[in-house]
Amino acid sequence: MEQTTVVFVYGSLRRGGQYHSLLQGAKFLGTDSLNHIDLYDLGPYPMAIPGRNRLYGECYRIPLSLLPRLDELEDHPRLYQRQWVQLESGTSAWVYLGRPEQVQGCPLIPSGCWLPRGS
């Protein structure tokens, strides 16, 4: 049996997002949130950084072998850093977060929820 891990996604990997197909075959565990995180609109995709708000997204159980592909998509560790966090539900998961200097001048999304364009 292949080893698995949990990933929390909040942007283009969510249902309806441009890259959701990468999670095909992953087990959807439900929606969840992460506290003390600010979400910014970078145009074609969002970036979350440590902050004061709450971030909303979806949890998936994925094969461990899929992590390198997600790292490549998220340009880890150059653009995003993959971090192990505890979500509001108590579930622990990987999440891709940016750095404050990367979102300077970008609009904050106060709702903490990224809605894919065209969905």
C-alpha cells in the first residue's frame, strides 16, 4: 500500500481551479481553514502568508509520490515554501505559503477565500 500524506490547498488546486486535475485520484477530506494567515491576489493565483486573518481551502489525502509534482507546480522552495501546519479541524497537512516581501503591493483578500476565475 502506497504511503499518503495530507495537503491543504487554497488556490488553483481547489475544485474548479486550473490545476485541480493534478489531484485526480486524491481523496477529498473536506473543507478546512488555517488561522493567522493573510491571502493576497497575485492576479492568476493567490499567495498566503502568515498574518492576522483566516485562510479557507480544501484538504486532500494524496499519495506521497505526488508531493514532488506539487512542489514543482508551486516552485518550492523558491516561490512557495511547503510547511507542515495544524488546521482548525485539528488535521495536520502540508500547505504552500509565500513570504511577506512577495505580496507587497498586491491586494489583500479579506474573506480568506480564493474563488477560481470562470467557475
